[in-house]
Amino acid sequence: GRAVVINEQLSRRAALHVGHTLALGPGLSLPVAGVVGDYGNPIGQAIVGEALFRRTFPAIEPSRYGVRTGNPQGLRRALTEAFDVPPARIIDQAAIKAFSLSVFERTFSVTDALNVLTLAVAAFAILMSLLTLAAMRLPQMAPVWAMGTTQRRLAGLEILRTVLLAAITAVLALPLGLALAWVLLAIVNVEAFGWRLPMYLFPVEYIRLMLFALAAALLAALWPAWRLSRMEPTGLLRIFANER
């Protein structure tokens, strides 16, 4: 009866924060005691005590009730028989929760399948890109081979170059991805829905992801390097002659 709690949507839209005063009705203004996250709710809401609500709005009669029970089916039958409540107006929250969790489980299964597909496509793209780069770099390596560097050493240098390129890309991509996530959570989501999800950092997962990226780049570079180490000298000579 001395304060009001508002959700994040109302706080952002009305620029209300803890300590500000909110007018709830004629002659009733209360300070804001807290702002709560209300994910998924599209409207702004304010919460006051039940006694204050009854005194302030005596003409409003409650039409929805929440009842805790260990026998939902028995309660449903009792309400239907004793008070003639239509079954469609009785909602079993536990059943809804169980159904929602089953939907989420199926969603996660689909997400896992899509992750595997995405990683497979990315691996194929990395392999094709490295093969293309290796073919483009042959004219640059032919003179080095002609100066006396062995093909095995050239292949090792190509692997090292690929791994370093992947490491630099990962180091640059990580802060870019974090910045993009912050923009989506703190700006886009707030403008679209009025509420903001918290952003958490997982350094161990980032390190693991970078290691996976380096391993993928290493595996993708092995084939071009093996082809370079096994290439006939006549092939390198033709490339060297054509480039000259």
C-alpha cells in the first residue's frame, strides 16, 4: 500500500525508474519500488497490493483466480458441477507447462540438427575456399620452389599460414560477434518488444570455439598441403614458366 512495482515495458516507455512517482488513479500516486523483467509481455503493467486495489477500484470485480491443487482433474469436475463453470474457462497451468516443455525439447532437437547442418556447410565452404586459395597461391610459390625451397617445406609453410589466418580471423570475429549480440539484446530487442534480455559472457566456451576453428582450418589445409607436397616438379616448372 505504500509503493508500486512496474514491469520493464512500462519503465522504458514511460521513463519511470525506482524512486519516481506513478499516478494510478484520482488522488493516488505511489513511488516506484522496483522494476521487474516481464519477458514476452507486450504491455506495460503496474502491481499494487490487493487491499489497496480494492479500496481504489471498488467497482472492479475479479474475474480470474489462481488455485493451487494436487488434484487438477478433481478440481475441474468440482468447479464444473458446483459452480457451472464452463470447462473452456478452466486452465490447467501444469498441463500447459508440460506441453510447453515438450515443444521446447522438440525445438532443441531441430536446433541441434540445424547446427550440425550449418557446421557441415561451413566446413565444406572452408575446404573449398582453402583449395581455391591454394590454387591461386601456386604461381607465388613456384618461384620460391625454384630458388631451392623443398615442396615439403612449402607445404608446411602453407599449413602454418592457414592456421595463422584462422587465428587472426577468430580473434577479430569474437569481439564483432559479442558487439552484435549486445546490439541485438540492448537496442533491437528493446525497441521491438520493450524488454531486454541479460547478456552473459562465457570465456571458456569462446576459447573452445576458437580451438575448434583452428582445428577445422588445420584439417581443411591438410589436403591442399598434401597435394602441393606430392606435385610433380614439371607441374611447378610449367606454372613458373607461365608466370614469367
